[in-house]
Amino acid sequence: MERGMWNLARFVASRLSRSRRCFSSMIPCPCIIHKRGADILHDPWINKDTGFPLTEKNRLGLRGLLPPRVISFEQQYARFIESYRTLEKNTQNESDTSVVALAKWRILNRLHDRNETLYFRVLIDNIKDFAPIIYTPTVGLVCQNYSGLFRRPRGMYFSAKDKGEMMSMIYNWPAQRVDMIVLTDGSRILGLGDLGVHGIGIPIGKLDMYVAAAGLNPQRILPVMLDVGTNNLKLIDDPLYLGLRQPRLEGEEYLSIIDEFIEAVLTRWPKAIIQFEDFQMKWAFETLKRYRRRFCMFNDDVQGTAGVALAGLLGTVRAQGRPLDHFPNQKIVVVGAGSAGLGVLTMAVQAVAKMTGKAETASQNFFLLDKDGLITKGRKNLDPTAVPFAKDPGQIGELKDGDSLLEVVKKVKPDVLLGLSGVGGVFGEEVLKAMRESGSSRPAIFAMSNPTMNAECTATEAFKYAGENMIFASGSPFEDVKLGKGKVGYVNQANNMYLFPGIGLGALVSGARFITDGMLQAAAERLASYMTDEEIQKGILFPSVNSIRDITAEVGAVVVRAAVEEEVAEGYLQVGPRDLASMSEEETVKYVRSHMWFAVVTGANKGIGFELCRNLASIGITVVLTFRDEKRGLEAFAKLKDSGLSDNVVFHQLDVTDPSSVASLADYVESKFGKLGALDNNAGVFGAVLHQQALAEAIQLAGYFPSEEQASQFEIATQTSELAEECLEANYLATMRVCYGSNPSLSWLCDPATGSQHSIDCWGSVDSSLFHVELQHNVSNQWAKKVMSDAENLTEEQLDEVLKQFFEDFKKGPLKDQGWPTYFSAYTLSKAAMNAYTRILGKKYPSFLVNSIGPGFVKTDITCTFGVLTAAEGAENVARLALLPNNGPSGLLFLRKEVSSSF
């Protein structure tokens, strides 16, 4: 017997961890359903509202709980957008903008509470419209009114009253894996001050942006409120306040609460990244210093804001027509000595020191002001965190400690006036007019405080008083300003959302032990260089929010490379640090993109494959439908389009045995979608005689061979008795093994005393009587087909007989001489056996909700990017399908390497 194919498979399996790095991650679909009936409708992650087809309603106990009409995902999407636009139209004359903003937030939040898949699809597709609603500035209003808006909990709440209990509490969160946590104590929410437990809206909004911008899996994120009390007396007196009614903890008592929470998180999820958000200044710096070298964390107010500001400052230098190495000569006035302002100064001074090599003079052109004016070293009770940026009174000429903003601007004539004060309108008319005397050809004004009412000035005020040639950036969104004569004053939203998603995603997929200054500076520099020279000359420093996913991928890639360079990257999943180090810049970007919550699936004709495509398309995932037969492919394409999924499905002809056809598919997908998300081979090419070089090249295109030379060493095996036997063992019997072994409700079937043909021990191994059944009939192929398609009367004994006859005929000679189809193979039979077996289970055990299929040696419909697997490996890489009803499969759910290791 030729053993080349078996050697090929084992080689491929051993290379899989290295080869997969350049290709997609698994298709991100919902988890296995363990619920029924109304419980499903009350779970926003798996609820599809009116999108459940009749087969799913029957199987999941939903019949009668929903209206009879089935409305597709696309139709639901269109209905929501129409409702939202109607709300916009009906409120366009409302004078109170806060009322309108909260109404928009409510309609989005209701969708989020009901159907998360639809919510995130709406958010991703319309990020420019909805980012101001789920994020700044509306999120500030939400936090201020949270007690009245609260309807259902989201995230976790740890309080001072939970001290000593947090280790057990962390296991109350249902997700087995968490990649990203955003944590706040509510002490400094935006520029709104202490909002206590109502500050939970910030972590929720930030993580929604992580999903929309970075493509993090929404099942692996966790917003957290650490409630240590509040010093806001208005909240304490509010009868609807949802938090602890006590003053905030301070000192070691406060830090002990955070320490306990961190220990609990890292015990359960040691690789989780924690983003600290909206802590008051003293605790922002203290926690950053305390934890940043202990685990992977960062403070977005200190470091994220600093990165965005640095990107804007470097962009300003470009807009002035100067090279970036002119940045150390820029005179910059920073108003606001809180955590954000000091974070900006820290990163900007580090950048200057890096450019000049002179750390001791790096801060000489920066001027810091707080509510008491210019900060110098002569000030009494100077905050230690501001000391590095305080001016020496003997080196600032006529300036002195406490000088007003207007005096400083007039005497310094800065290139950039940057505000992070949280004081709305502090850049008044006189200050803005004084900026006309700046020594810069294009002075810049950054009014970066959030929300909108706290911005230091508006865009209109800046262009009106500081001059039309200036550059303007703000933290919250403003409309571009019409300057007359066709000129436009462009408004840049210098918001952290351009950086923190990329920082978090890059840290995650690099497996960074912690986040370094070098990683943060690399992110800022990439953001600064993202815009074209033409855009920069117009005064456009930051990209459109519509391109947020693209900029996140670019930022994430430089974060990965910086982590590798600084030797803090440990790798992610099967991709090790050496793999990361070997990637080119382009490959790194593709690698980061491949881990964003998106997939492209190819390969489907009917049955499982077709349902896979239909279900993925119905939840918003783009599907590339492929067929060798163009006519049949177009028919299937039309069926999917008729289901209302036309925007999510495209067709491309594919012959998997032809390397040029596979190459054309890869090129098509890459040109249309930017990457080949997953290649799902539904063709069953193994077990047939193929052209050796064609198969080798086709598989190489999928990334499984390191070189053509190595690929050419393997032979293509023809179908043999041993190959056919292992094919059935890997597919049909693996199905039964995992099916019984993973469902405790059927554990009684493991008892041989019940008369079951299949004796299964607690580890899921199978001792099948498949090859010991006495032949009772002279089974022809037509009879076999009739038996296996008779779902009402088919038994396991009859199925065994069909399989036994197949092997009897196989050993006699060519199958076509024994009445089987010319191109029939063990692969084809194993698929038929699996489908027939699910129908037997469906009839015998109507309450049995999950059918598990173990991908085996052949590459079945559902193996996706698992590669070529042996039976044992197939059982470990389980892709689960909801139980297939008699009239065909429906309701696909995916899982991978999430079952017991015993399989």
C-alpha cells in the first residue's frame, strides 16, 4: 500500500501551528446552545428574534413563543436602520440635544440587550454615525443619568463590601475566556468628576468600540466597575443611586481592593489585558506605576490620550511643511495638569529625547498650566507628578509662577495650544486671538477635553478668532467649519478611539507580557504617518472614523512588532514569538487583521455546507460560495439571495483539484475583502486519484507546506481498504464517540447492559461492532441508498449492515463492479453515515439538542482551517452542529478546542 498520503497528513499536522499564522483564525460563531425555549429569547448572544426558521423553533422549543413569520437577519437590519432614521427625522427640531442623544442611545441599547449579533453588525457598518452615541460625547450623558436609564446589568461590579470574596466572584462570569477587561472606579468620568458606580457606562462604551474597531470577540470582553464609594454627595443623597452610599476608600485600604481584584482576574484569566479608565489622577499614576511591569495593562487616559495627542503634534509639524525632526523646536503650551495632560507631556518629552538624544533638555519647550496658572518649581506644595515639567523661574524670562493662560500665550507665542483641562471655554476669545501672533506658519489648537460641553473652545470659535490658517483638533466631534469662498476649516477628532483598540489588539495577538513605552510610541507614530501629505496640507491630521478598522490593524501591527523588538512578546495561540519575528511588515498587518472578528467562508453545495453558508450569512458574515459546476453554484447562490442574504453572499467558481483555480479564488477574495478568512473545502478530494502536483500546489496555497520541494516528496495515495477503514473510523465513529461522550444526558447509553451496540468508556473511546456484524443481505448500492435515506425506519443495525457491505465489496475489487458509483469513496459514505446517524438520534432522543461531529482524516465540510487530521486529532478539534432534523441541517454553531481534553 502507498503510505505517502498518511505521511503527508502527519507532516501537515506537525506544521499546522507554524503555517496557520499567515491565515485566518477560526470562524467566530456563537457557542453551543445549552438552553431551550424562552431562555434562548432572553439571551442576547444567541437570540435571533424573528430569525429562527421553523426547524430551529421545533428543535429549540421556540414554537409558539414567536410570531409565525420568519424575518431574515438582513430584513431585521434594514428594519432597525429605518427605525433609527425615523427617530432622527422626528427629533430634528428638538432644541435639547441631550434629549435626542439619549433617545438614540436608548434605541441602540435596547437592541444590544436583545440581539448582540445584530447590534454589533449595525455598529460596525455605521460606526461614524453610532460612535458618538455609544462613546463620547453621549456616554457622558448616559453616566450622568445612569440610575434612570438602568434596565439590565452589563459587566461585573466589585465593591468594597466584597473584600475577601472576589476570587470566588470572578467565576460568576459565564465566559470561559476573557481577552480584554476595561476597569474603572468612577472617580473621574471624562471631565464630569466623581460619578461613582454610574461610571460603568465608560467601560461598556469602550468595549463596544473594541468590538467595532478592533474586532475583538464580544464574548471575550468584560466591563468592570470597582465601587469603593463616592465623594459625590448628590449621588449619596439620590434614592435611585445604584452604588455604595459611603465616602471613597483611600490609601492602602483602596489599593488592597484593587490588588484583590487583580489577583482574582489573573488567576482565572492570566492572559487577559486590563485597561484602566477614568481613575482620578493620583490613582491613575499610582496604579500604572504599581502594575505595568506585573501584567499586561495600560491606562488609556494617561497613555492612550498621550499617544493620540503626540500623533496630532507630529501631524502639525508635517502640516507646517517641516520634517518630523523639527518637532523638538515646537513650543507647546499644555493647559491641564491632570492625568491626561501629564501623560501627554510625558510621551511628548520622551519623543523629543529620542529625536535629540538629550533627555535633560527635552522638556524646555513645553509649558504646563493648571487652574492656578503657569507651573514653576517655585510653587509651594507642587504635586510630585508635575515636578518634571515645572519651569525653572530663572530660565523663563519675564514669565513667573501663576501667570495666566493669556499672558503665557502672548509671551511664549506657541506653535500649539493644547487643552486637557476639563474646563469648557477656557480658550476664550482673547486667548484665541493671541494665537494669531504665534511664531508658527500654521498654529494648532487642540481642545481635547470631553464631553463636548467641556471642550476648551468650539471649532467655530477657533477658526473665527485664531485665523483660518490654523489647525484644529478636539476630543469630541464637531462639524467642519465653512470659511467662505469655498474654503473649509477641517475639524480633527483627536480621540483615543484611534489608538486604544490597536494597542489592545496588538498586545493581545503578540502575547505581550506587558505594554511598554516603545509599543505606545510606535502606535502614536503610525497614527501620525497614516494620513497622506495632501490630506495633511489641508489640515486633516486624523482619519475618518469610517476607516477605524483599517487604522486599528495598522496600529496593532506596529504594536506587535515593537513587542517583538523589545522581547516582551510571548506569542498567541499557535503563533510563537519566533513566528512573529519572522513576519514582514505586510505579513504582520495581515496577521493582525486575521484575528479581527470577521470571516470569509468558501465551499458549499447542499446539506451541511449550504447550511453553514446560510447561517453565517444570516449573522452578517460575508460568504464566498464556490462550486466546480458553475450552473449548480449559481442555483445555490440564487437560493441564498432569495433568503434575503444578497449583500452577504458572492459566488466564485472553484475547482479544488486545479491549483490555478484555487489561486484565482485566493486572489479574488483578497482583492474583494482584503484577506482569505477561511478556506472550507467541501469537495472531499481525498480518497480519489488526483494529479499529484495539482494537489500539492493547491494545498500549498492554503499555507500547509513550507516549500514546493518538500511538498513534492509526498505521494498521492489511491483509495485502499485501509484508507477507507480509517476514513470511516475518523468520521462516522468519531461522531458517535464525541456525541455520546460529550453529553452527560446520554451517559446511560454507555452501559453495555442496555444492549447498545457501541460500548463507550468514560474517556469516549469506541469498541464498535461495525466490522463484526454478520451479513444477512446481499446489499446492492441502490438498496443501501434507499435504506440510508429512510429516516423514519432506519436503525443503527441497518446502518452497520450498509457499511459492512461496503467493505465486503471493496475487498472484492473495484467498487464500480460491485454496483457502487464510479467515483464513490469512503469519504462519501462516511458523510452519508453521519447524516443518517443524526436522523436516528433525532428520532430516538428528541430532547437531545447537540450532535457533535469530529473532523477526521478526510477534510470534511466543517473542518475549515483545522487542516488534515487523524482520527484522534479530529476528535480533539470538535466542530459542533445543532442536531440535524430529518428534513435537513439547520442552526449551525461552531466551537473549537473547547471540549474536554479526554476527546
